[in-house]
Amino acid sequence: MPIFLNVICAVLFSIQLCWVYAEEMSYYWAYMRFSGNYSDSILINIIVYTIIVAVMLPTKLDTRGFILTLLNYLFFIPSIVYISFNNTNNEYILLFAINVLILIFGSKINVPAFRAIATKPESVMVFVVCMVAVALILQAAFGGLTTFDLNLDDVYLYRQEAADKMPEIFAYVYSNVSTTMIPIGLTLAFSYRRWKIVILCIIASTILFGMSHHKAVFFTSFLVITLCIIFSVSKKTAFVAMLPMVLLFYAAFDVFLHIYIRQYRELSEFASYFVRRTLLVPPMLDSAHVEFFSVFEKFYWSTSRFGLGLVKPPYDVPAPFVIGREFFNDPTMAANTGIIGSGYANGGAIGVLLYSIVTAAIIGFLNSLGRRLGHPFVAAASFPTILIIVTTADLTTVILTHGLLLLLVFLSLLPAKKVELGLEAPWRRAATPHSASLKPAPRRGQWL
């Protein structure tokens, strides 16, 4: 039954995405490599390949199952739709298929978690909140508030100016804070109904977005909170699909409203943000990277700290800027992408295989941590980082800049006592050894 539900949800999602692509993406964004016209054969291909991937997905209620289910909706299916509509490089199609197989089956391998040192979840939560506060104060002290703006449409107006004012170290600060510290603080605070800390974390991510002008900083906290709520209601893998399905349904309804109810063409901002930027830009950029670096010289990690300076960079700018300049005629555009595009830019097919294997091992390690800490908790805290690895940034960059190493360290520090995500008050839950490691929960009407 779980496999059947997964297949039905995945097919419905793929059909909606196919319709939005045909009606909105190829109409407004063809110049951005979103081309192709709808045909029945395209829809059939999308449905068939979606079913194949959905059948392979795990249905076990663990960290691996939750993460791969979310990746199916936020990366696998969008890539299938993009490939079906566009005349993509055959090597890219093959590498995408191999990547999917490695992530699904390679993550089954058990990667043992480290033995945790003696610590308390409350201590970790307080430490994380303090570090977030320090990061915000430092960023504000170095002029972060001079370009403060919460308008999503203005991020590109101030992003470079804000970055120029900050010391280089802050490139590490805001990413580690937004993708690691805030998610861990949110999940711990949500689990123990520390609503004041939940609100503080949301406010912190909003302020950090206003100073750094990176949308991911703003949306990460809401993604984590939504996952916590979903896991509180139901821990079925099919139910996890509700988040992307609801968002896509709203985008499809908005497009339908403009075209068939109001009967005039108008760009849907939500469809542009969620469908284009979140779902379809990653496979488009993966395809562009493979297409370009299959012909021209690769980087071989020459711009990475892990390259140790052994190879001289073949271009005057990093790979994302090369793609921005060559494909979009914008030398200032950073066409950042994940394990397929960045892996190929550095090492060709071998680079993609290496990145896929390492990512699968990371998911396997997180699954081991999930058995110790609680699968929903680990999935909610770690999924933003996994999504960045797969869709947005080079794996070697994520390890330091985007907080992967910090995430694994913080999760490994927590004691082997499960953190339960639930909307029910913790003092009404069945007593667990973990609950004793925290102070008594607040009475009704108290903040902390």
C-alpha cells in the first residue's frame, strides 16, 4: 500500500508539473533554456519514468526514506520533466539516471554513527541560539543593516553591495547559520515546545535574509518548521509528499486562474519562485554544465580548497560564472548547481559518480543518526543541507561554507535518546529516557 500511494502521489505531481511547464515555463522562460512544447508522448514519458523512480523509493519510515521522498519531488521528478521537454545532452541523461540509482540504493549501506560524548540537548540548543545571535550582531556591526531589505524582488540589487562590505569570513557565517544552526535549533525547540526559541529562530533567519539578501536563508526556517509539523501529524513517507504537492497545486491554480478564469496572460510570481527557481533551474543548470564541460576543459577542483593548489584553474572565474557568461551572456551571474553539474565541471563523469557516492554515504550516515536520535528529527534538521548538496552548490563547498561538517558534528554530539517531533505537549507524551535530559517543560501560558 505505501508503494501504491507513493506512485499515485508522484504521478499526480509529475502531471501537474508537466502542465505548468507547458503553460507557463516554456511560454515566459524559453530564452532561459526552458523550451519545448507539450505532446502526449512527453506526458507518457514523464509518467513512465516517474513511476519507475517512485517504485524504487524506500517506504521505510526512516531518515533515508524521508529524505529520498522529498528529493523525488524536489529534484528527481523536476529533472524528468525538464529532460522530457528539452533536447538535453545524452550524457547528462545517463548521469542523471546513475545519480538517482546511487542515491537510492547506495544510501542503503549502513554508515555507523560516531559515539556521542556526554552532552545535553538543551545545552546544544542554547549554544546554537547564542551562536546565531553572535553571528547576527557581528554581521550588523560590519554594516549589514545599511542594505537591510526584506523585499524578495530586490535581492539582486543589494546582494553584491552587502557582500562587498562584509569580511570574507561572513560567507561562511551566514550559510552555516542558515543551513545548520537555525534548523537544529528549530527542530530541538519545536520538539520540546520552546516556542520562544522557535520564534527567535524565525526572526533571526528573517533578519539574516535582510542583511545577506539570499532567499534560501529566509525560506530554510519555514521549510524546517513545515517538516516538523508534517512529521508531527504523520510519519508516513507518502504524507511527506504533501508539502511539495500543495505548493505545486497552488502554483498550478494560480496559472490556471490567470489563463482560463481571468483570461489574460500574466506571469505568476509564485510559479516563478517555486516551479522555475526551486524545481526546474537545478536540472537546467546541470544540463548546461554537462553540455559545456563535455567539450571544454574541466576544473579538476582547481578552485576548491580540497584541490590544494595542485592544478591551475583553466578559466579566470569559477565554473558557475563560466556558465553564466557563456550561456546567459551575464558575467556576474553565478549559475550554481549541485552534484551533477558541479561534479561534472570538476571531474567529468567520474566527478559525478564520486559526488553521488559521497552524498549517498552522507544520507546513510544520517540514517544511522536517525536510529539513535529519531528519524523525523534528523530528517527535518538535515534536509536543507542535503537539498543544497543535490541542487545548489558544489559538495566540497557545502562541507565548510554551507555547514555540512557542522551539521554532522552537532547531530553527533546529541545523546542516544530519541527526539520526538509532535504537536502534543511533551509532558503528555509517553515518558522516554530522552525527556529526562531536559528540564521540565513549561506550563501552559508560559514562554519557556
